[in-house]
Amino acid sequence: MTNWPEIYQYAQQAIKEAGQRVRNALNNELKIETKSNPNDLVTNIDKETELFFIEKIRKDFSTHSILGEEGQGDELQSLEGIVWIIDPIDGTVNFVHQNRNFAISIGILENGKGKIGLVYDVISDELYHAASGQGAYMNDTPLDPLKPVSVEETILGINATWITENRRIDPEVLAPLVKRVRGTRSYGSAALELAYVAAGRMDAYVTMRLSPWDFAGGCILLDEVGGIYTTVDGEALNFLSTNSVLAGNPAVHRTILEEYLAEKK
Ligand code: 2AM
Ligand code: CA
């Protein structure tokens, strides 16, 4: 039998320890490289933090699999068994340029079902955490179930990319939504943006391309407060590939899907 309370405690302790290491690392100069394009950054700290988790988990939970952004974990073809999906630094551009507004994100799944979600805002020392069926928290404060919100009252998380010329969506699709909502925000860390939706600080978040490590932890938080997440086509997210993501309060999620994204060309 899997001891989930033990894993929950262990994961919280590990993420806090990793956060302390990242804070310490900011006292030294970062080694920055680019990956797929000049805006896709990785630092020595992304890689070292991922390795910290991998070595720890392999030692203490040898049967668990690990999917990590920097590719030092396992090459997974399926979500069978217990899988840790880890982003050692989500929001690397913020990490490099601002030294804040980044997070460590962990989602732990069993046979594809979300069991534990953690998003750690390292600089604010705010740990958003949830275990399946036990509610979600920000540090020791419980997060309330999401209450219905009208589109007119919605704070929408969206990057300006998606309402300007881009490769993934006609800019005309979401522009009217941006006009209608109370306000938009863009934080540059998908994990934090999903945690903010779970905490009721934003009511929806939409983006056209995320990887499993960007959204796994945040989605498990959302499960515990009644949040909904799908692709922009209304399909279930695939935790082994890149996806578009629409997450939010159920009422707002439905309206955005039906009134805006259904018209998508
Ligand atoms: P990262 O910093 O871990 O790479 C920025 O808007 C958000 O999108 C961050 O969470 C960032 O994660 C993620 N992101 C940036 N480029 C991406 C890409 N090409 N594919 C998937 N996620 C990406
Ligand atoms: Ca990352």
C-alpha cells in the first residue's frame, strides 16, 4: 500500500529544501544558456535543482518515475505507476531577469490520476499544496472552493502574445474577451498563474502551449477547489505532451469555451 501522507510530507519538505538552495544560489552569478530559441532560457540552477529532486526521489522511492523539464529524469511512454512531474524553475525568464515571480512545480500522479500538487513561490515563501480529497492550501491557510464569477468581473491570466499575430491562434478570437473582462494579468509562470486561479486571485487563465511540468502541479491544486482545466478545444489535458490550456472557475471556463473559443478558426 502506498503511504500517501508520507509522500505528501516528503514532497513538501523536499520542495522547501530545494527553494532554500535556489534562494542561496541567487547570491552567485547564474550560468545562462538558451535552448530552442533566444527566449527559451535555462540556467545551471534549473538543472541542479532538477537533479536534486531526481537523486532524492530515486534513493527514497526507487519504484517512482520522474518526468522533468530538463530531461534528466525518465523517458516516459506512459503514466503507469507513480509519476513525479517536476519543473525545477517555472518562469525561468523571470528567474533570470527579475530574481522573483518563479516557482518550483511538482505534480504527483498515480496511474494518470493527480494525487499531490505543489507550487512553491520561492521568493515569497508561499507554498501552494494539495492532496487529492483533502483540499488545497497556501502555506497553512485553506483555499476556498471557487465561487461563480461573471465574465465582467473576471480577472483573466493571458499573455499579450495570444491577441497579437502568432502561430497558434487567430488574434481576433480572444481580443473581444480581453475587452470584456475586468482586467488581465500576465505573470510569466504558468505554475503560479494556475495557483493564483486556485487561490481565487484570478478567475481564468488561457495559454496556447504548455508542457506537463508547467501545469501538472497547478492542475492538482485546481482539482481541490473545484477548478476546471481543458485544452482550448475543451479536451482533457494530456500529461505526457504539450497542450493549450484553459483553466478557471467552472462558470467562466464554460463561457470562454462556448462564446469565444468555439469560434476559433
Ligand atoms: P518555463 O519558464 O519553465 O520554461 C511563460 O509564459 C510560461 O510558459 C512559463 O511557465 C514557461 O515555463 C512556459 N513556457 C515558455 N515557453 C514554453 C514552450 N515553448 N512550451 C511550453 N511551455 C513554455
Ligand atoms: Ca522550467
